[in-house]
Amino acid sequence: MDYSATTTGFRQQPKVRMRNPVAAMGDPNQLFDDTSASGRTANSGYRAQETSGMGYPTQALLSDPMSNLAMAYGSSLASQGKEMVDKNLDRFFPISKLKYYFAVDTVYVGKKLGLLVFPYMHQNWEVSYQQDTPVAPRFDINAPDLYIPAMAFITYILVAGLALGTQNRFSPEILGMQASSALVWLIMEVLATLLSLYLVTVNTDLTTIDLIAFSGYKYVGMIVGVLAGLLFGRTGYYLMLLWCCIAIFVFTIRTLRLKILSEAAAEGVLVRGAKNQLRMYLTMAIAAAQPIFMYWLTYHLIR
């Protein structure tokens, strides 16, 4: 007789599959299943669909032929405007050539400073060329540069502050006015020279940067004069300033006559004709203006 199913009189309960055994074992009092994870997944999927749906108009706009044509036309206008601005700016102030004016070395600076203070023994004033291009200043002492004028301008401001400090007149406002006035006078001088060259119709290769360089060389003599005044008083100031004024006058005449005057005048031939006489007077006026500015910007620093 088989007693396996009827010995005890009870039937075995069927096995129940647990839906979430981890959740059931974690909290026996939980009445409902946690469906937050599935909710987040659904929300993220919805947002992804929404984002992709929002990106569709942008892609459609970029793929529109009219939009591409408008963007290409705007880019061409911007490039043409940039080229026009660069061309006109390079005409009056060739920024691309600034690197040339700072191509100096220690030997050039020393020789050029000596030439500015004592220009009487120098014979050859012509600028050297290599394949129709002027050589760098470090290879030619006659070439104009911007390194010496820039450093001389900054040194002049510092020496002016020193002179004002020794007289108990120093203040940041006064030093700022000193620097501003020197810069304004330099700009006015260059603009007046450009206007004069235009009125006289001088066909020269002088650029605006060349005029700034030649106008900035006078700060070397101004520094020497003010330092002499600080060391030796007003007598030393006037003597050294007079020497430097004569030197810068001779330097400017011999440098600009090859640029402004005609070839005949540059070679020493007698200047004839009203136009050549105007050019000669203009050269002398530019040279004569240098000592005036040197005295005007330094006399009040020595007492």
C-alpha cells in the first residue's frame, strides 16, 4: 500500500514565486512595490524623445539652402569689410611693418645714441636697401627705428618724475599730466607734418611710423638736458640742452633731406623751382620744431 500521499492527511502547498525577494526581505511591513526606478526610466526616455524632437528644427534650419546661402553671404561681407579696414589702416599706420622698426640690437642702439648726440662726423646718411627693401635697423645705423623713441619717451617720464620729486612737487596727477601732454604734442607734431607733406605734394616714401620715429628721437636730448640740470643746476641744463638741440637739428636736416628734397638737392645741387624751395623750407621747419618742443617740455622741470 502506498502511504506517500495519504500518511499525514495534508496536501503540500504549491510553491509561490516571489516577485521581489530583495524588497520583501528588506522591509516586511512594505505594502506596495517600489516602482520609482521604472518611473525614472520612463521619464528619462520621454525627455530623450523630447530633446531629440526639439533638436529637429535646428537641424532643419542648418540644412536649409537659403540659410546656408545667407550665412555664406554674411561671411563674405565680413571678410571684405575686414580687408577694407586692414587696407586703409595699413595705408596710414602700417601695423604689419612694426616688427621691422624693433629689429635692433645693442650695437645699433649704442651707435644710434652716439649719432643723436654727436652727428657732425657722420658722412653717409643714405638708408641701405636690399632688393628694393630697406634693411633692418640693426644692419644700418641710418634706418629709423621705434625702440629708441619708445624707450626714450618712457625714460623721459621717469626722469620728469625724479625731477619733480627732488623739488617736492611730485604727485601721480602731475606725472600723468606730464605724460599726457608729451604724447599729445607728439601726435600734433606728426599730424602737422603729414598735413604739410600733403599740401606741398611731396612724393616720398616716408610713412607715419617714420615720422613718429624721427619725432621721438628728441627725447634723448631732453633726458640728457634734465639730468644735467639735476646734477649741475640751471647752467648745466641750458648748456646740455643747447648742445642737444643743435645736434637734433643737424640730425633731422641730414636725415629728412634725402626723403623730402629732390634727388638734385640731396646730391648738393642748387635747389631751383618753387616746389623744391617749399620742400626745403618744410625740411628746415620740421628740424627747427624739434628744439622748440625740447625746451617746452623740459624747462619747467628745472628750478
